[in-house]
Amino acid sequence: TGGSVQTTVNNIIPSVLGTCDLFEEKQIGGERYNLFTGCPKAQTATIVLRGGAEQYIEETERSLHDAIMIVRRAIKHHTVVPGGGAIEMELSRTLREHSRTIRGKSQLIINSYAKALEVIPRQLSDNAGFDSTDILNKLRQKHASGGQWFGVDIQNEGICDTYESFVWEPSLVKSNALAAATEAACLVLSVDETVRNPKAQNPVDDNRPVHPGRG
């Protein structure tokens, strides 16, 4: 509204007051809310979530939080990459081609990394109820022929140019995810031995009776 927070109602002057097109009190669920609409200087908004179960409300809140944070990062960093598994498929194709130029066991490592990147579009297809094998085959063929921005099309059960369809992700999120996944994999591979404390075969029963000594 453009108003300023006051600690008292005494000596109110016009410069601290705000304006709005409509003020109303509404009953939403079991609570009553004061709603200010049409505020000319508003920079924030309030979202009221309603649902039949607490679990549904919590899931909706998490989804909204994730969506808002993605938009915030996209606005803050100004660089995006196509979503829908497109960037993972393109990285997988590039790594497979690069692995053919390398000899030795390193080729197997790069191929395995490229295969692991295909988990993202596969999981997207499974979550949408699609045939993930068919979707991945189409994506491999499209990326091999130069369609670097093609990913999973949730709307039409197929593949599409996610860049043209405005399915974007902040590049910072994607680079952080790849870096974290690579670091976790390297950490697991660096473990060459584990130490385990097996349970004793004949544990001592602390409740057994104590025999008195002699003398």
C-alpha cells in the first residue's frame, strides 16, 4: 500500500498512509483474513493454501517453494539451459563420443558417467507414466542428428525442443547438481576398505546372578 509501520496511532500524517483499491475481510476456511487488493506500490504477495489434509498442504508448500526459488535463481543469474533432460542427453552424447578417443580403463569410466546422465530423462518419463525406453531411444536419435535442445515432452507423451517450449532451468542449479553428483561418486569410489564391528557371538548377560565370593 505504500504505508509505513507506526508504533502508535497518535499524530498520524498523510505521508505515512498507504492506499489500495479495495479492502475487505473474508472468511477462508476456519480463519478470517483482511485482504488488500489493488495496491499501487506492492512488491510482495500472500498465497493462501487450502486442502483437505495436512500432508497435501505441506507437499503443495514444498512445490511452491521450489518453483519460487527456481524463478529467483533464474532472475538473479540470467543464464538458463533447456530442461526436460535435454542438457543431460546432450552431455551424455558428447561424453560417449569423447570416450572413443581415449584408450584404457578411462574409456569405461567416461561411458559409465554418460550412461548415468540418462537417469534424469528416464526418471522424468517414468514419473509421467511414459515408456522410458522408447523416449530415450527417440532422444538419442534426435541428439545424434543435431537436436541438442530436445527433451521429454510431458504434455504430448514424446519429445520436443524444450528451449522453444520454454522449459528452462537455471544454469547455476544444473552445474551445482552435476558437481555435487560427481563429488559424491568420487567419494564413494575412493573408499577402498570398510571397518566393521560385528556383534559378539556370546554376548555377556548383564542380568545374570552374581555368586558371592568365599571367605
